[in-house]
Amino acid sequence: MALKLVMNVIYPKSPDLANHVIAAATNELERASKFACEVNDSITQSNEEALLKRPELSINPSQPLSETEKNALDRVKKPANLFMALCIRQPEMIKDLMKFSCTEGADVLAKAVRNNMPKLARAAAKKYGGAKIALQVAELADFSETAILLSFLDNLAPASGSAPGQDLIDACIKIQDDRLLDGQKDPRFIIPIISGMKRSELEGRLPELVNAEDNVFRAALHRMSERLKRQIYSFREESEEAPLVGMTLCEELVYLHRLDFASANMPQKRYLQAITLCLENDEVYTDRVVMAALDHISGTFLNGEPLPLAYMRTVILTCSKHESLHSWICNVLLPRLVEGQVYNDRRQWEGWMRCAQKLEMGDTGVSSIEAIKQLPQEQYQNYRQKYPQKGKVGK
């Protein structure tokens, strides 16, 4: 109620009253910043103790971890919210918001600002336009204030099912181009709008996303697919009339496997790590998602496209992780790869043999023996030299 009184009654009366309100709010925010720095060590200690007792508290970064942090958050929340409300009327004030909340040690104030950022960002976007306000705030932000700038940009993207507009996409790309870090683009600036980018553009940007820190890479993948939840198992066909937007989970795995890491000057180790990160997240990249991606790639292999370097590695990892796919691998995938003459590629052939051997005497009642028998005589003998058959000998 007091905030509404300030904003709707006192503030609009005259420029002098407005200036007094701004000065008072700025002083309060500065005091909140100093207080946050003073209590930062005690908050850190209390939070560490709380996490030892309840590690699951770290799941929600917007919530206080300890009673000490909760009390401090309550104290800085009111001046932060008042100041942010004034920022809607005068966006240039966001400079002070970033300066005080990004002061070293003012972590609890930064948390209060981030928690209230959806209100500020969406109200500012409604009043000034998302693209315009994004560029304006980016101009105000120093590199030390990047965290709050990213929070602002993140909340400019539509919260509903609609994709970000092209003007906001262009604005975030410009911000990324203007804020190089050691000559490199920071992919965090495009994550807020990545769900609205064309699939072809995302494919081209995969190297910079893969090269990012793991948490940034995961966030990018999540945003790419977040508006395509009904199509997670699909690899969509491209059309010139209607370019595809975002990436399904299946498409993410396919394009990650096809990534030309050598041309992107990316270590092979990182290329493989990126795929492994997805496979380990089996609540998102489920057995059905992995199967859909492997199935699509094997289909293009039959049409003459080489298998990606990591393909058989992924199949072998899938054998270990998803028993539910053993039957499909034995009865569909391995025979299909034989049909495509996988043995003509030494690396993929080694992977095929390892996978077949792994499942030949499987404990699940499913065996790759029928796929092995489909090998040409020369390759069958090659396989048996490497992995002699237990029991009955011969093809």
C-alpha cells in the first residue's frame, strides 16, 4: 500500500517531489547494500551449515538457505522493491540498482533484486518495448554488473507459450556481439531468447554453447526445447516456407553428434563430454529420446551419410544405461548398421563389435546373436577372432 502511495500519488505530483523520492530510495538501497556486505560472512557460514544438514535446499536458488539469510533478505527486500518500482518510471536508475546489488559481498541484496526482477523486466518491457529496454540497460551495465543484466534479460522473454519476438532476439544478439569477453562471445546473453531462434541458427551456434561452462550449456539446451515438449521424440523436416524454431530433445542429440568439433577448434574430449552430459541427464534425455536420436542417425546412415564419430560410443553407453533398449538395439539397430556396411568404417566397426559382444550373452534374455549372424562371412570371422563364441562354434 505504501509503495502504491509513493508511486501513484506522491511521485507524479511534481519533479521536486519525484527527485526527493528518488534520492531517499537511492540512500535506502545504498544502506541495504552496506548491510548486505556486513552480514555476508555470517550468511555464508549459516548457509554452509544448513546445506550440510539439508543438501536439497540448494535446488531452489531464489529461496533463503538459512534463518540468517531469511532475516537479511527480509530487511533488504523492501528498499530493493521500492527502488525497482521507481526504475520502471526512470529506467536510467537501473544503473544504481546494478551498482549496489553487484557490490562485492552484497549477495543477499542481489538475491532480493533477482527475485523481484520478473516484475521490473516485464513492466519495463510493456512500457518501453522489450528490445529497446534490453539495449538501454545493457548500455548502462559494466562488466562487473553482468549477473544482474543477465537476470533482467532473462525475464524479458515471454513467460507464456509464445516465443520471443525477432526484435528482442536481434537485441540480445547485438548485446552479445558488443560485450565480448577476451575476444569471445558470451553465450549467456542469447539464452533468454534461444527458444525463438531458427533451428539452422542454433545448429551454427552449437560450438559456442558446447564450449561454455556445463551449467550454461545445460541452460541453453533446456531453453532450446522448452516450447517443443509435445515433439521431444521428433526430428522435424525443414521447410523453406516455414523455418523451424528451437530444437526438440531428439534434434539436440542428433546435432550434438554431428557437430564438426575439429572445424570449430573444439577438443574432441569436450565434444564427447557434451554428449555424455545429456545422456547422464536421463530424466530429460530418456530412453525414448535417445532411441529416437539413434534411430534417426541410423536412418540417414542407410541413405549414405557417415555415422558421427561418437555414434557407437553412445550406443554402447546406452546399452549400459537403458536395459529397456536392449531388444531394439539387438533386433533393429545392429542389423540396420550391418545393412549400411558399418564394417567399412574401422572406428564404427570396432564399436559395433564391442556393442554386439556386450549383448551377445546378455543377462536380460535379449541377445545380439541374430545380428551377428547377419554379418558377411569375412566380417563374421573377424568378429569371432576378436570375440570367440562360447559353446557352439560356427555361423
